[in-house]
Amino acid sequence: MEEVLARVRALIRRAAGHSSSEIVCGPVRLDTKASKASVDGVQLKLTSHEFRLLSYLMHHMGQVVSRTELVEHMYDQDFDRDSNTIEVFVGRLRKKLGGGDLIETVRGLGYRMQAPTDAL
């Protein structure tokens, strides 16, 4: 159902002329058309799985995304759900994004991506 809602929102944006293939979260830019990601203008070298994970988290920015939801998005039905590959990909992404607090682990629930807020 979430996918249908996301597609409807995308169609509405396109119809209104506000469509963009770029998603921005703090210093991270993701170009979904060109399948490229950058941090502060520096191009990242991501595997296809890392790109799909980053894309999914950025499309659901500010929302907690469960590990199960990520597994279902990234793999076929017969994938071993007890595997720790999602944790490995999240760890790799954090390193490539420069550490920081962009991808937050929400204990017992999943992961959330959001731009860091500057303390005043």
C-alpha cells in the first residue's frame, strides 16, 4: 500500500510540474534518474544494494523503516530473514556517508534517515 501511495504522490508532483529526480538530506544528494549519490558534492561509489537501501531510506526520510521492510524491498521472498546483511549494508553506508547521524538506529524498531539539525 505504501508503494501505491508513493507512486500516486509522484504522479501528482509530475502533473504539477514540481517533479525532481533529486532527493536531498543534509549533505547527501541522491539522483534517482542517474543512479548517483554524493556527499558535499563528492560522488559516492555505491554497490547496487547500497544504492537501493540509501534510496529507500531517503524516500522514507524521517520515518522509521523496519529491518523486515528493508529486507522485503531489497530481496526476493526466499531470502533468509535472519541474515545480518541489512546491518552490514547500513554500516557500509554510514562509513561512505562520513559517519555522522544521518542514519539513526531506532532500537527495536529499525532505521530512520534524517538531516542533522544544527544546535543553536
